[in-house]
Amino acid sequence: MQQFEASVLARVTLRPTLIHLTFDTSTLATPPAPGQFFMARCEGVYLRRPLFACRIEPGRVAALLPLGQDLGLTWLAARQVGEAVDLIGPLGRGFALEGPGGNLLLVGCGSGIASLLPLAEEALAGGWAVALLAAFERPDLAVPTALLPPAVEYQMALGGAALEELELLLCDALPWADRICATGGENLYPRLAAAIRESRLGLRPGLARVLVEVPMGCGVGACGVCAVETHRGLRQACHHGPVFDLAELAI
């Protein structure tokens, strides 16, 4: 972990509601792993905001920022090429793919699924087959297919019943999967756990890992804002996670 100034290398408006920013991270001693994050200092708000990478390359990290959902992230999304942002990171524990390649199923809700994209890149390089199932309330919030590697099979559900449609997609995909990684908030994880128990006759440790999306105040486990209830007691998402084994969560 280190604090540094990251210059904006590129800024692309993908949709009126989605901004793609690329930051210079060449001063980092260690690049982030998929699922790790940075805490970004944003003007106009007191607390830093967590920033997850949607693409990780040597010396640079890109992030997908939704507009209008948070004052801090909206300020961050307005940064232009050449401007610098104060970052601390990489922080937390990310995703890890152990063992030989197999079938990796990625599942997510909302624009936060962009944090799964570096994992898709890493998995493909390691010989995994990758599929992504996603749910979005509105089409303008959907992660564009152009951000995904062409080898990823991408299916999405849209609208007010997107979560219910996602459950139907899961019924077909779960028997195929050797490993499952997900992000999407507290509404998704109970549904995912129930679908796995039904299709796989149980939720064993190591099968599914999820990036828990909760508010983060400090990013280093000091404030307790991001406490997550697990079968081993409360854990701090920013320190013990944000990636947890789904079987470990008390849901």
C-alpha cells in the first residue's frame, strides 16, 4: 500500500452515465490484483471513495465511473487528461484462481461488475473458459460489451425484473461452472447462494467468491463502517475482504 498522485492518461465517455478513466500507476511497487481497490481523495466530500479497476495493465489502471450516484465519484469522473488524483492502495484482498483452468462463471449487478473484468482477463490468460451474467436496472447503466475480452460469453438481464431474470440464467449456467465469482450487493448474494445450493446440492467452501459492496470510510479497517457479518463473526470488508468466500457469509 502506498499513497501517490495518479495522473489521468485517458478519459472516455462511454455513455452519458458512464465515464472510463485511465490512471498512471507506474510509481506503484506492486500492481493491484483483481478485486483490490484504491481510496481516492475527491473534492467536496470528507471521506475518500473506493475505486475499483476495470482494467489492469503494466503501469496503468482503468476504472468505470457511474455519474450521478455519488458526489465524490461524480467529481472524480470529471477529471481531465493530465490532472492528478490522490490515491492510496492497492488495498484489501482480491480474487484468486487456484488450480488448473476450468469454467469460470462471473455474476454481477449494476456497473460494479466492471471490477470483475480484470479477473476475466487473468482467467483467459490462464486457460479458463469465462462467462459473464449481469443484471442492470437500465440499459444506460449496462457495462458495454466493448470493455470485455471477445472470448467472454456475455449475457445480461435488463429492467425492473432483472434480478429474477438473472436467476433463470443462473439455473442453466451453474452446473457448467467450476468456479463462481460475483459482485452486486446484498440483494444478489442470498439469491446466488440459494441457486447454488439447489443446482449443486450444496454450497461448499472454495466454489464461489464474492466482492462485497459496502460503504468504506477509511479503507484500512480502522473505522468499522464496512463491517460484514460472517460465520466467524464481524469482518472488515476493506481489510479482510472485500472478496469473501460466499459460504463464509452469514446470509
